[in-house]
Amino acid sequence: MQRALILNVGDETTMDANGAVRSVQAADLIMTSEQAQALWSPRQLENLARTYWRFLTRVTLGLIRVKYTDEGRFVCLLFRPFVLLSFEAPEYEMDEERGIVRWRIEKGVLVSAAGRGGNGFLEIDIFRCDADEPGKSRVHVEVEVANFYPVIASRLGRWLYVNTQSRIHVLVTHGFLRSLATLELAQSRVGRMARVEDLPDPGNRPTPTDRSRSDEHQTPTAV
């Protein structure tokens, strides 16, 4: 299969005065229009979500593993009792131009008390756009962590968080975005949805980049 071209890999990570982190990594995938069409289905959106978790396990050489239940996802250090992050069951939205998968953060040893209970989330947001070259499409992918309160920052200081967990997250997410060039997605372990019509419409929901811009007036600190 012809690989996609990865362009414009970016990062924007900030922390507000209360210690809430927003981190957005983004990239453009240039591919043929046929490849973009083949990717555009709820099942492939599920597969994209599964690909993210698979990449996390692979890049950590199996130290980080993701456990699946009907109630949510558990990011563990090797085994289930050592839960770094737990998420509620994924939420999906999709129309002909945009797809969203969102996991709300429930708890975990990496999350301070202020960030528990589903207020923060991890989200993958994809957009299908026209490309400059005829016969090509541009798929814009944004990965966002929002309203995340890292326990490292609250207990040990922001400097340590910025130079450890935050840097690792950005590197891993950029690696994930670049890995999408193969256009080979993992197969979802759930696979419950088949048609775009089965999912809620994203409508005019702000994108991760839009949300970041709307918060600029709060003068968050770049990390």
C-alpha cells in the first residue's frame, strides 16, 4: 500500500494557573482520495483508536498495556492492579468530514484528585480536507489531552512534570502521528459500529485547536 505523506507535525502544550494541562499534537496526512475514502467509516475510527493504544504498548516495549472492559480502558504498568490512567468507555462522533473519539479520564495514579471523575479527557479528532494536488486528500489529525491535572506537578513541582511526563507524552504522540503514514490500522477489539449514521454528528463542536485559542486570554503557561 502506498504510504501517506506526513506534514506539519506540531505541538502546543500549556498549563493554567490551577494546574490543568492542555496538550495538542497535530499532523496532516496527504494520501490519495481513494485511500481517504477507505479510511472514512465508524469501524475505521474504532480501528484508529485501537491503533493509538497499540502504539503506546509497542513504543514502551510492552511495559505499558491497555486493558479493555465494557466500562472503560485501563492504562497499566504491566498488570491491571498498577493502573496509571483509567478512562470511561469511548465516545464516538462522525459525519462525512469529521470524526472524533474521546475517552474521559476517570482516575489513576498519574492524576491528582482535581482531575478525576471524567472532567478531563483524551481525544483524537480527524478532518477530511481537499489537498492542493488533484486526486489527493488531506486528513488532519489532532490528539488532545485537556483538563488533565498531573499528580507529578501538584506534588513534586511543575518543572519535574514538564521535563518528564509532559516531554514523554509529546514524543510518544508525535511518534503515533508519524506511524499513521503506513495507513495500516489495528483491528478494534470491539467493532460495534458500521455506518456513519450510527454515530452522533460532531456538528459545530470546537476543534482542539479552537479550544486552545479560546483559552489564550487566560494566559496559560507554555510547558
